[in-house]
Amino acid sequence: MWKGLSAQRSAVVKENHCNLAKIKTLENALEILPVGREVMEIFGMEKAELERHGTPLDDFDLILGCCALAYNLTLVTNNVKHFKRIGNLKIVNWSEKSE
């Protein structure tokens, strides 16, 4: 979100201000989870395992998945195929129709 806002041209300053307020509101509504030692230990093990199998993930995606593992959370994504490479990760795809 921050990158998108920063990439906008200064000609749309009023719109940027409105978007900044929306980002701040969203940030205040969410709990920000720290990426600490446990997350990075899981990250290191998962990255090595994925590379060993020839199925690496982008580091940022892997950190997201490892945060979910470390905090025992479910990752909500539309890209189940991508994230299911992370062992023991609980995944839910809200865009799929439930039966």
C-alpha cells in the first residue's frame, strides 16, 4: 500500500492525502505482528527445504507464511498452489465457493 501511494505523482496530492488517511485507518484496525527470532528460524528452515526440493518461494511470501506458522494462524490467500509448498501451513481461500 505504501509503495503504491509513494509512486503516485505529486499532481494528485489531495487524492494522496485521502489514500494516506485510508492506509492509517487500516493500520490502526490491524494488529501488526513482529517478525522476530522465531519467524526467522522457521524462515531459514523452510527456505532451505524449499531450495532443496527445487521449489523456492519469494522471500516476502515465505516470511508471510512463516509468520502464520510462528503465530499459529491461518493464511488467507487466493494463491493456495503457491503457499501450499510451505509445510504445515494452514491456508484458506475465501474466493472459492464453499459447498
